[in-house]
Amino acid sequence: MVVGDLKRRGQFFKTEAGRLYYFDEPKTELYRVDDPGRRTFATEFQDMVWNRYNLQAGRFSRNLGKDILSKSRHSAPTREVFRFACYDEFNQELYVSDFENGYYAVSQDSIEWRPNGTDVFFLSDDYAESYRYLESDERPELPDELPGERPRWLGQGDPIMRMFGNRVNFDDRAALTPLQQRQQLYTHLHTLPFIDLLNARPIMAWVGEKGSGKTVIERSIGKFIYGDDYRESVMPDNKDDFLAKVSNQSLAFLDNYDDGEDWANDVLAAVATGAGLDQRELYTTNTLHREVPRCWLSLTSRDPPFRRDDVADRTLVFRVKRVEDGFVGMGSYLNQVTDYRNLLWSTYLDNLQTVLSEYLTRDIDSMSSSHRMADWAIFAKIVADSLDVAGIDDLLETMETERATFALENEDWANVIGKWVRSDPDDAQKWRSAGEIGDVLERVADNNDMSISVTHAAGIGSKFSMYRNELAEIYNLEIDDSGRSNRYRFNVSSDTEPAGLGRFH
């Protein structure tokens, strides 16, 4: 009786990963039915069934739960479920959830609200609040000066740029200039809904000392997307908890990640590449289910423990510094996002429509990039061209230097190389074996009271192999592998200041 009534009122379906859902058609509301963390129902679905049919916990209801799961799963068709946004290649439309009972369908010609389930199914998070797209004549004006807006960019840009890019105190010691970091942020924010078009899903890394505004900018982006109840979290201690987070969130923002977990880099790299992750189901010993997270990550850190080369390759580094003048309290800073959220979303959807229109004019297959995150870089160029972001080619090129710096700056041997190359570039240009370079680095470290952990030939060779691209980017490392053993040199001219390390030490 209950199963039949549920099917009359809606439909059950499952995803390719095997998760079971129920769509309540009159309410256009989607429920997760099963839950790896429970023996029967997910909490929200159980509450709906119990309340609708006036049930109470007991043997009857437990048996009913098993009956619903078995009967609904057996005949359930396979469909996809989304939480934030998705792109429909066939209809050439971008669908963006309103976090309530519908979504906005963005096409070249229109931005139209549709009830959930019309073209696609969205599952809302409990903490997410709905927003409304405002027509042009409904939109308020931002104040001439937003709290926290940096003087150099006061009043410049659209509401998205002003609310986020203009209110960050970017560190001018970074390889990327403050202007380039501002453009990097603006560009990346407009790639987030197009996750289906990207294999590379770079991690936003906010790096800076205490009081530099890392948390407040990350939280402000989260509150824009999800509403005032949004809060970032900390890195879970347990791997399975982190897997659950990235599998069930579209944007996972983690604050103050300074103490590394042994397993974390593997998961970070997998999420950033769109790889599948195996999770063990609760109450089982051998049953695994595979998830492919549709998740964007953002991390704040004073001393990032996620510099491993394959993670650094897929990281967008934002260097921020302490605000010494014009400091604004967090409440005042964040209230602007809450007060103008509908305006921000309206601008955002307009911008996404512009990006989509530009994307549909491009022959993506003919576009190429030498960037480490090639498909993200290609799409970033489309975003930049559509939204008039100047200097995107220079930005993408300098990002490689910043990425290399991020990977190497905590490696003591790399900092000794930097000291050597800067102080005696002519000597660094001489071809040497790994052992000979180790002897030089040991001498440079001793003369400059620097610590160094790697000087023997095998260690130097291993590090140069692992960080070949980074050392080539920063110090123009060249490798001669024509002989029985490799020889190395740093081909930096005496009148050139090498890019890279030493700026933050």
C-alpha cells in the first residue's frame, strides 16, 4: 500500500553509483532514499514517509523500510542527480539549482526558472537557501564603497568582481601580481557551474598569515553560493569522513588546513582530476561503492601540507597578506554578501549566459594549451574572452611559476639552489653530476647557515626527476641524459633575477 502510493505520487530512480532516490512530483522535491551510514533510510526520506503515513518506529516500520528499498530498487531506472549545476550538451543549456524546488535554465537566449525534475533532478543541501533572479529594473545598486574594498580597485568591476575580487588583500610578493590574482579568482568563479566540461578541477588554496582574510573571503564565497547559514569546515581526521564530504558536496571549503593527514594528498589529487573514489559501506567489511565526486575544493592554510607535485599541479594559489589599514570586521564584510545575494546571483547568471554563448561559438577540439591543467586553461580563456578579462595568456603563463613556487618553497634543498643560482649564476651554469651538485649545495648551505636534507647523489637525482618541471620553470634546470649518468645545470644568465623561491622566507 505505502510503496504503491509513493509510486503514484512520484518516482524512484537510482544513479550509476547505485544510490536510490525518490522524487515527490507534486512538491518537486528530491529525497535521497538509502544512506551508506544507515541500515535503511536516509533521515529526510524516513521522516517524510513516517509523517505522511503516520508511522512510528517499530518492527512494522522497519519491515516496511526493507520492503520499500527492495521493491523500489528492483524496477528503478538509472538517472543522474546534481546538487549545484550541470551542463546539458544536447540542449546546449546550463542548469543551476535555486536550492529550493527548481533551477534556472540558462541558454543563449534566455534565463528561465523551471520546476525541479523538468529536465534534470537537483538535490538541495539542508543549509542551502534559495535566491531569486532579478530583472534589470529590480536590481539595487551597490554602494560607492563596499566595506573591505581595496583602494586600488574601489568601485571597479561588476558586482561579482567588487564583492570578491576587490575585497582581497593579495600579496604583492607572489609571482602573480595582485591584479592577476584578482583576475584568476574572477575567472575561476565563472568556471564552477561548468564542471561537466572539465577534467581538471583545480583546488583553490588561500595561503597567508593569521589575519590575512583567508577565512573571510572563503566564507563570503560560500555564503554567496549557499546563503547565510553556510559555514566552512575543517579537514576531517578520518579519510572516510572526507570521502563522504567530497562525494556529497559540490563545494567543499576547508579552513585552517595546516596539519597534514597521510591519506589527504591522494584524495585531493583524485578530486582535482575527477577520478573515482572507492568507499566502504558502513556495516560491511568488503562492500565498496565507487563515487566520482563532482566537487570543487577550497582550502585555507598558513603552511600548506598539500604541496605534493601532483596536487600542486592542480592548485590555484592565492597569496594574501594581513590588512594593516582599512580593517573591516567579519560581520560587516559578510553582511554585504547576504544583503546583496539576489543581485550577485542575478549578475552571476547573466555572466554565465555570456560565457555559455562564447563557449558555443568555439571549436574546443581545435584549441590547445601547454598549461598543466590544459582543459581548465582552455575554458578559462573562453571565460576571460567573454567577460573581458585582459591579459589571460600572461596570467596562465605566470600561474605555472606560482605553481612551481608553491610546490618547492618548503623544500630546503630547493631554497639552497635558489641561493646558489642568485649568488653565482655563472657557476650554476656548469654541467655537473648529481653528486657534484650535492657537494656544491652542501657548501652553499654551510656558508650561508642554511639547513639542507638532501646532498647525496641518489637523493639529488630523485628530487630533480620528481621536480623537473618546477625546477625548469623557476631556475631553468637543464638535464643532459646522453651519457651513462645524467648531468645537470641551471641555465640562468648573470643579468637575470630568477623567479620563484625566497620571496616568502
